[in-house]
Amino acid sequence: MLNPMRRIAWLLGGIALVALPASGAGLMELLDSMQPPRPERLELQLPALPSKPGRGKNWVGERLPKAGLSILVLAGHADSQRTSGSGTPGRAVDVGGARPMQQGITDELYWNLRTAKAVVAEGQRQGLDITFYDPGVRTIRNVQDPRTNWSVGQDHAAKGGYAVEIHYDAYAPYGIGAGIIPAVAFGFSVMDEALAKEFGAYPYDYRGMLGAPRRGVSLLEIGMLDGALEQGLRDPRRREATLNQIARRVVSALRQGLEQGSSIKAECLPTTSIAARCS
């Protein structure tokens, strides 16, 4: 004879079995209905290339990031070391013969990592929902690998979030300088418009539209890795102050983008060079 507790359990189990649909298809529908809804994904749409290569800012950022999604910050070249896309060594190393900041990676990646982490720390201090992603593997040759910056950034952008990758440009005369290279995959973002006001702007079709922007990841060039900027980063006495100043500039622009939305407009000077100065 069943004791009272076992009898109750047996009865509840029987009720549950009766309540389940008889067909396998019905059972699968019930299980599917219990899963959390999949996030909606934006459709990838690339703008047409202009008839002539662009100069200065030839785009307007109006798309707002989806509420509830963090700002995703990436460090450029974090997964492409020991390849042709490993980033600039900087003037100090390449011309001056200085030792790299860290063996095994370019100085650009070293500063990209330091700057990206400083931006996230400052953003969190100011109350932004902002996160940093590092693939942790410094050479990933398959660009479709789900661990790459491009893959993680594209997934975030396709859900409606904003993803930006930090870079330093090559030293003069090879580099161009500071500016935002806007993401193009899902429409131009107000966040890029705000960063253009602070750092300047590249044309959206720069170098035929780069791989990261084609996947929805914006590229922020902080400046050329030479001169006073590189000296400030390399000098141990000024390093933290230099990084914090850059981080505050980036976070201030991101906050303006979130707070002002589509009303924010970068006023850029006409230029015959590639990147435009804006305010």
C-alpha cells in the first residue's frame, strides 16, 4: 500500500501525463513555447559605394542603439597578431628602435587593450552599461571563428547594440589620424555621430568599406601612434593620465550619443584629405 506522500506524487505525475499532448509534434510545440524568446536580429544591409572614393564625413548617424543592450568595446587587432593585420608597431619601435611594450604583440595592440579597458572602467564609473570583450587568443586566422572581434561584434550589432573597436593609426606619413570609421551594416549610428564630433570622421567607404564596419562594428582611431600622443603613453609618469584623458573623451561622446539621440549633429569642415575635423 502506498503511503500518502507517494500517492500524491503518483497522482500528480498521472495528471501531468494526461495533460501532455498525445503527438510528438504537440510535445515539441509545448517545449518550444517554454523557451525564452529569441532576440530579434537586424537585417544586414550595406550602403552602395559612392562613384568616387569619399573624403571627409559623407554619412549621417541617426540610428539609436537598442535599449537594454550594453555598449560593447573591443581592442583592435586582438585576434590578428603574427598576421598581415597585426597593427602598427608605432614610430618609437619602428623608427626609433625602442623595445616593444610587450613581446609577442604590436605596440598598437598593447595600447588598444589598455585604452579599451580604460574606456570601459571610466564608462562604468559614470554609470554606463558598457562591457569589454577580449578573445584571449592572439592569432585566429579564420575570420568566421565565433571568438573573433568581428564575430562577437557583429552578433551584438545584429541584436541592435553598439559595438566599437579601439585603434591607433600608423605613424606619419603612413597614417591619417584620429576619427571614427562608422559601422555600415545596420545603418549609421548616433553613437558614431557623437564620436565624430569629438574625434573627427572618416568616410563610410574608407578603403572600400572595411571588414569590421561591414559587420556592424565601428572603428575609432584615437590618433597616430607617434609624437606627443605616443610619448605620453610610453612615459610611465604620464601614462595613466594620458589613458584616462582619452577614456574621458570617448565616454563623454558616448554619453552625448545616448542622451541627445538623433538630435546630435557633427559639424565637419570641408576637406580634401580622407578624415575630416568635426565639432
